[in-house]
Amino acid sequence: MNLRIWHIPQVPSNNPYHIPVKDVEEAVRILPILWNYDTYQFENKIKPDYSNVSGLECWNEDTKEWEEYYDDNGNDINEIIETK
């Protein structure tokens, strides 16, 4: 399965940063790093404020488009991370 993280460190930007990942477990490790880095920048006055958003996408061979990833239970990556 083709997967990639998308991350927007400052909403309302509509230009996400993409990171290819080999599996869901790698996304579970990387996403909190991105979130913590945004928090670090805010707490150390590198940026005055922030509102970030992230997710995990999978490539749909049928539609030839990236779409949001959901596991077999219907959980998105944020819900998967919360359960770990």
C-alpha cells in the first residue's frame, strides 16, 4: 500500500508538506514528532502562534487519487495514535 503523511504546520495554508511512509507504524512514529516540533517552535517563540493539522493518505489505484487512510475499524491515523 502506498502511504504518505500530509502535514500543514500553519492553518490556513492549503499547501501540505508530504512525507512518504512505508507503513502505518512509521506514520504513528513520525506524526507526533511533527506535532511536538510545532509546539517547540511556539513555546520557544520561533513562531508567534500556530494551528496545525495532519493526516495519513493512501493511494487509491481505482481512482488514481490520494485519499484519507482508515484502518479496518474505520479509524483515521489520529484515532490510531490516540489508542497507542
